Amino acid sequence: MSETDRGDFRARIRRNFARQAAMETIGAELTRVEHGVVEIELPFDVKLTQQHGILHAGIISAALDSACGFAAYSVIDPEASILTIEFKVNLMSPGRGERFLFRGEITKPGSTIIVADGRGYAISDGPAKLIASMTGTMMVIRGREGITG
């Protein structure tokens, strides 16, 4: 698919991210939008932690899912939309940091099914630490009432 086939995917991704109340609720910010790659950042907030004071797995999963889903938007036609149909998250290290970065990258684009991989990083002083990985499968949606992209 060429750049012109996708229309202005950056504006479409930013518009759809702004409509996603879940990301707003957790304080997430869209920080990078490129063909096949999207990054979302999140500041540490004690309200997003589990009982040990680390970032909750559900928050990590939601941010990775959004990063991968929006990366999928960058490789589809402007009339289509995306829904996640499956994902697996591996939690590799406790979510401790001042900020968190969640990157979604397209592994296998397709006209109906798209596979994406995500990585979550904790950021503090020093190098970023990998805390989670995700593989997700997204379905391209066309012509379904109530689901527009």
C-alpha cells in the first residue's frame, strides 16, 4: 500500500486517539506516529498501580494494545477501522519508573488481519528498561455500523 492510499493516517490516528477515553483516563499521550510505528507515553501515577506500588498489568496491557492498534491504523485505507481480536502480553519486569513508553510496530500488514508487536519500557534515570512485550492480532473493519476510523 502506498503513502497516498492511506490518506493522512497521522491526522486520523491523532483524531482517534483523542476520542479514546481510556487513554485520557490514564493520562496517556500519543508521542510518535509513523508508518507502521506508534508510541504512547504515560507518566507514573500511584492511581494506576497495584498493591505493591508498581504499574498495574491491566494498564500496561491497555497501553500496549492501543499502541499496536494505532500502528495498524497507519497501514490501512482511510475508510477502514481496526479492532483487536487477540493479544498476549508477557510481563518481564516490574513497572517501576517515572514514565513509561509503549511502542507498537506492525509485524505483518494485511487487508483483513494485521499482526503487531508491542514493547513497554519504564523510564527513570539511566537507560529505559523493558518491562513488557505484546503480540496482537487486529482485524480490519469496513462498512460496520458504529465502527468508523
